[in-house]
Amino acid sequence: MRNFFACLLLGLSVLSACRSGGDGTGQQTESDTTRIRLEVLNQQVEDDAENPDLYNRRAKYLLSDHQFDKALKDINRAISLDNKKTGYYITLSDIYLLMGQTENSRDALTKAVGINPREKEALLKLAKLYLIVKDYANCFATVKQLLEVDNGYSAAYYTRAIGLLEQGDTLHAVNDLMQAVDKNQQYYDAYLQLGELHAIKKSQLAELYLKNALNIRPQSKEAIYMLGLFYQENGQFDKAIATYQNLGKVDTAFREVPYNMGYIYLVYLKDFPRAIPYFTQSLKLDPDYYQAYYNRGYAYELMGDYKNAYIDYQKSLKIKVNYDKAVDGLNRLDKVKFRK
């Protein structure tokens, strides 16, 4: 969880430090590249040991490689050589943040802003840090300061919008999100958030915003899924199925794709035999998907196949003990005097 919030603040520059481990070929290549770059930087530092920029650059690479202590040592060396560079304090705050030391991270950013009150990167990161720790008053005050520096800074509006949403102020949050996409028409996250908020209200504007998000990132699983769900919940089942099928091409292991299609045939279209294979497919993707067992069982029950319904309800309960829907299903079977 710590790294998730750190990624929110740091962005793509240290994304590798926020990823979970793995042993794929791509990750090995990335590790090798980092090692080679570190070797180059080590030589550069050795050749020019009084150059603070080199320590800052090496600290960033060490940070991306999870070598926090070494990164901290390097950035402190850079600051000792030049304590007036805002960028060094930003690097220091990044290191502290990924170490889970939010107060030290805040202090480093505050120092950067103290040196240059118009430093936009430091102000934005400070506002996001306040957002992470739920200090909304200081978050909004920092956003205000940032917008006084640059009234067109879309990320400032987006950051404040998230804070407003967390406080339940949807109206003003939407206004800020609209400002964000007005200032930056390629702002994927803002379009996605607008799509979600309008989907909750069942507004057709949700489709517009989600499609805008997809124009920016056509392969976004999140945006495609949200669009399909919007169609599903608003009775546009043909569009929902087509959207889910598109998502299935993007990610063949997305268990909700067949599950939601099965749900449409089960609940909305009442085509119980057609629903069953979709739930079966979702169970192949996730054998512990107890809701899929229940819904497949319910489809069997509605078809009068009480034996298979009983089996699926039992399987659902083995995964999710006391799952109320499966318990209710077994009780219904008991009422029709089904014999195992």
C-alpha cells in the first residue's frame, strides 16, 4: 500500500520502484540497464567527486533499484555540496516517500518550496502528499498557491478534485475535473474520473468521457471495462457485450469479461443455457471465483437442473463460507424437496 501511494505522488519517473517483483525477460533487461547506468555514474562520480548533479542523478537510479539507503546517502551528499537546488530536495522527498517516511518527505518538499515558491513540481508533489495523508486543508492551500503560479496547470485541478471527492463534494470536484480536461485535452485520468462520476448518475455523458479516455489510451482495460459496465447497467446490452468482447481481446485473462456476459444473459436476457458457458469460462480463469459458481448454479436452478445447481452452490460455499446467496440457493432447493 505504501508503494501505491508513493507511485501516485512520484509518477512514471520511478515507476519501476513501485512495481511488484517478477522474473520476466523485460524486468531482467531493465535491471541490467540500471546496473550499466549505475556503473557509468559510479565512474563519473569518481572522476568528478565534487559535482552535486552527479550524486543527484545516481540517487535517482539507486531509488529506482530500491537501494534507498545508498540513494539517501547520495542525495544528502549533493545537498551538502549545493543546498540551494530545489531539484535535490525533490529527489530527497521521493526517497523518503518510498521509505514510508511521509513527514520527512513533506519537510523536503517544504524546503524546496521555501527556496523557490514558484517551483511547480515541488508544489504539486506537496499537494499530492497532503492528499495522501488526508490533510485536505493544506492540500487545497498548496493547490491554490500552485494555481497562482500557473492557472493552467491541469494536474493541480485534478489533485484538488480528488480531495474534494474524498470529502464528498462531488459538485466542485466535477468543476475541477472539467477545468483539468479543458487545460489538457489529453488528461486520461480526469476523463476516466468524469466517466465514472457520470456513470454513477446514469448520465449519457459517461459514454462521452470514457470514449475520450479510450481515444487517449485505446488499450486501457479500466476504461473499456467501465464503458461496458455503463452500457450493461443502462440496458444497452448489445453494446455492453460488444465492449466486453473487445476487452477480452485486450486481456484474455480478465475474469470479469465472461462473468459479466454471463450475468447479462442470466439476469437481463433470461437466456439461462447461454449464460452457463460464460460462467464456466470465468471459473477457468479463476477457480476461486465463488460468485461465478453461484451464478452458474442459479442458472442451473432456473433451468430445473437442481443437481448441478446444488453442486455449484456447495462449491461456492467451500470458497466463501456462509456466502448468503449460496445459502439461500440451497434453502430454495430444500423447499422444492430436491434430493442429493
